[in-house]
Amino acid sequence: MAVRIIYVRHAESLWNPIGRYQGRLDPELSRRGHKQAGTFSPHPQEI
């Protein structure tokens, strides 16, 4: 049996560009983050 590992990084939040840590809080996605999430979201059922 083969094991398939897929890495998916989170999309960019408003805090990523300014270098702010994001531990327990959940900041909104930036415009770029929304585009990144949209790139992956139609395809998770194919995994």
C-alpha cells in the first residue's frame, strides 16, 4: 500500500505581510489569500 502525503499551506492573512504572529487569533485573509484559497477550494474532493 502506497502512502500519499499532500501538504497544503494556509492562505495569506492580513498579518502575513507585516510579520505579525498568528497563534490563537484568526485574522481575515488578504486579497491575495482569497485568491490562493480559491485556487485550491474547487479541488479537495479530488484528493
